[in-house]
Amino acid sequence: SLKRGLALSHESGDRRGEARSLEGFGRMFRGLGILRRAADHFERALSIHIELQDKAGESRCVTALGLMNLCRLDTKGCLRCLEEALALCKQTVQVASAGPDQPSCAEGDCLTNIGWVHREVGELALARDHFARASRLCREQVDP
């Protein structure tokens, strides 16, 4: 269970595991529509990822917080967070240098999320541009 995983990670000093458990709670509360509690968990996880200098974890949490802004109909706040997540993701790719544990197309996922927000607000040219960039990037990374 998430609660037990969080407790064990905390007790053993596994900060990365603690952050991942907090992210799990955040996803659970977001799924239940309890956005304030979800945001609290994602923010706690984010602070741990920052402490660990884990850019991929930071990117995940900032993305989650951005998408919660979208649930609140704050598209500007959502886009701000997603652009920040994209910047973090680019740093992750540079640091990881295409290692086997690197997600196959995390930067493409960020671009796709940004595209969906632009689509939702009727900015179709911007949406199309982000989708095209994501598609091109993922093709290059997955099938070079």
C-alpha cells in the first residue's frame, strides 16, 4: 500500500522512494478529485526531487501540478508549469545522455501535454506545432 511504502521509505531514509510514494498519493487524490491534497503531496515530492537534484522527478511533479491547474480552468498557470516541466525534461535528457533507464520520449510527452492545452483553448496552430515537434522528437529518439 502507498501508506506503508511511504512510511518504510521515510524510516529507511530512502528519499527517492519517499518522493515516489508521495507522487502516488498525489495521483490517487487527483483521481478522487481532492485537488488540494493532491497538490500538497506533489509539492512535497517536488521538494524532495529538488533536494536530490532529480530533474526527471521535478518534471513529473511540475507536470502534475500544471495539469491540476487545468482542472481548475487555469490554462495560463497550466502552460507555465508545463513549459517549466519541458525545460526540466530537456535538462534530464542532457544529463542522462540516452542511457537505458531514460524514458523513451519524456520530452515528447511534455510537448504533447502543451499541445493538448493549446488545443483546449482553441489555439490550433500552436497545438499542431507542439504535436508535430513531439512526433518528430519521439521518432528520432525511439527509432534513430
